[in-house]
Amino acid sequence: MGKWAEMDNYSHVIQPPFEDVFRKDHELKGKWKEAFFGNNNPLILELGCGKGEYTIGMARQFPGTNFLGIDIKGARMWKGAKTAEQQSIDNVGFLRTRIELIESFFDRDEVDEIWITFPDPQIKKRRNKKRLTGPRFLNHYRSFLKKGGLIHLKTDSPELYDYTLNLINKNNLDVITKTPDLYSEKNLGENLLIRTYYEQMFLDAGEKITYICFRIDNDRPITEINADED
């Protein structure tokens, strides 16, 4: 059986057609905890989850929390989905969709935290709307993230780290933690010690891993930084 057909048979994988969620609400919107996970535990998203290594790692560490990995690349996601199936990890799921459509899937106050781990930094264009920590996406996240809910960015890109910090500062968002060299810090939480295949490659190459944890609790629309602030 091929990877695509295999994932179609996994009850913990959702793969809606584009036309079913473009400017339309998915049937699970507002119902993920009770209808998908069968509980009322906190819901944490990993955006751009790739092979699902971080999603799986956090689900193992925190069995009382629901984790949902989101990505459009199903061939990568298959690995995490298969691991969850084989190891009967029942607090993890995967959603194959474009993150641009994320508001079609989650309702107000439905999500407790968001993790963004090693996304494409999209640094070729000064104002790239595909940056997962850019205003376009942060305004999306605000629509369903609980008040006080955290956003975590873990990246090997100093450009994305600096850009995100500048954006946070301009918009007066609340920084909880920031570091340009994560593994130089002491007493890291278990969730920060999870290392994906690519993260280990970056570390082996001598690159530093950066990390920011912040909130977007204010009600003002998040706006882009000026060119001289980038």
C-alpha cells in the first residue's frame, strides 16, 4: 500500500480537499477536542510539522495534552502519522492542509499554544507573506488562540529570529523568553530539548538554534515592520 492510501486509512489524519475548506469552515472547527480527540484536554498545534518529529515528541512527553501537526506535504507527514499509528499514541493527530487556510479549521479560543519549528525563513523577499511569524499569519492565529496562549518559534535562521523580534517589538507583543543561542541556556524544559533530524544537522554543522516564546493578547491588528527595521 502506498503512503497516500495508507494515510487515508488512519483515523488520526485529516486530509480535506482544498475546495472543501477554501473560504468554508471544516466540520471539525470548534470541535477538535471532543469530536477528534475525545476529551477536553488542551490543544497544541505544530505548524509546518514536516515529518511530525516534534509533534510526536511532545505528545510522548505530555500525554494529558492534545497535539496536532499541520503541513501540506503529505509525503513527510506520513512518517509521523505512521509512528503514531504503530505506537498507539492517542493524543496526536495530523492535518494536511495549507496553513493559509487555518482559520477554516479552528474557532475562537480553541487552541492553547502554537509551535513553529524550523520553518522556511522566506528571506529572499523583504516582505514575504509566507513567513509563518509575519503579520498575515499572526492575525490568523489571534482568531483562535486563547487569551494568554503562547506562540513558540524555534529556528536556525538568525534572520527570521531578528525579523520576528522586531515585529514583536513594533506591535508591543509580550515576549516571555528569547535567546539567540538556545543550547547555551540552563534548565531547558523537556519540550525544548526535542531535536528533529534537521535540527541535529544544523547543530552538527555548528549553527546556533534560536528561540522565542511570545503572546499576541492585544486586540490591535498586527502590522509589518518598516524596511529599515528588517
